[in-house]
Amino acid sequence: MYCYQQPTALQLISNRLESAKYEAAQKRRARIRELRRDPDSPGPSPEEIEIEHLRTAIGNAVFALSIVRR
């Protein structure tokens, strides 16, 4: 018989936050590369991109926690 233990909702939310942290760093590095190629490129700073991505991830996690709490 096959038995599969599904991760809890909190583990899934934690995993999503962890992956969002790496994605935010990846977006920051991509922006740094873009600025190296074209220093006058319009747009936010690499740190602003990372912060915005992390804010979105945290907002999504808070929303998911509110659903789990119900």
C-alpha cells in the first residue's frame, strides 16, 4: 500500500517564502547585470526590486495564513 504524507499548510507557506527569498535575490542580481550593461537604464534600483518582491511574498503568506486560520 502506498502512503504519502502531504506537507502541512504551514510547511507549504514556509517553503513558498523560502523560494520567494531566492527569487527576490535572483531578480536583484538580474537588475544589477542590466545596470552593468546599461547604467542609464530606467527603473528601480536592485534593492527596490528585491524589497518589492519580498513584500509581495510576505503579503501572499499573510493571506495564506489567514485562510489556514479559518
